[in-house]
Amino acid sequence: MRSKESPLRIGALAPGLTDATDLEEAAALVRVVLDPPPLAAPTDADRAAAAALLERLPAEPEPLDAERAAELIARLDCGKRPLRRVLTAADSGIPLPFVLAALPRDAALARARAALDQP
């Protein structure tokens, strides 16, 4: 799902890597954001998070910073875990505001659409 036209904003993601104990762990955390596997069997909560993101993200400025991303996440009112699953197909990882701030809008929206398109 990575877009070659809109690269991951590593500066926005870097503050979320402070809990990594070494470069290998940091790389694994970044890999989940950069190239997540497809979200298998999205739940109703995942689909609700995807729909909320598709509805609200286009109105946000680009690029988002982590503070604005955290505000958007709170306004989505869909829960952090479902939104994380939509964006990374993982249940844990780098704090979600940093993930959303690092992802280009087109990539985040494509991941949300892909979650809704899953059977």
C-alpha cells in the first residue's frame, strides 16, 4: 500500500520510536507502518473506524502533526485499536498519533478503503 508519490514522513514517526530498544526493533515497528499486510477479517469496529477516517480525514490539513492527529483520533470516536488495525493491520505498535501524522493522506485513505473492501 505504500505510495511512491507520497513517502512516509519519518520526522513525524520518529518521536514514536522512543520505546524501541535497538535499531532492529525500531525497523520492525516502522515496517508495520510502511508496508502493513492486508487487514484480514476486519471486525465491525474496524469497518466503523475505516468509515470514520474516510469521512473526516479529507477535511484535515496535510501534513498532520501528532497533536492534530491525536485530536482527530479523539473526534473519530471509534477506538484506537480498530483505527490502528485499519492503518497498520496490527494491534499494537508506535503510538497512533505518530502513525497517522507520518502517513500521507492518500495512503491512510487507501488503507481505510481497503479495510471496507475486505469481505
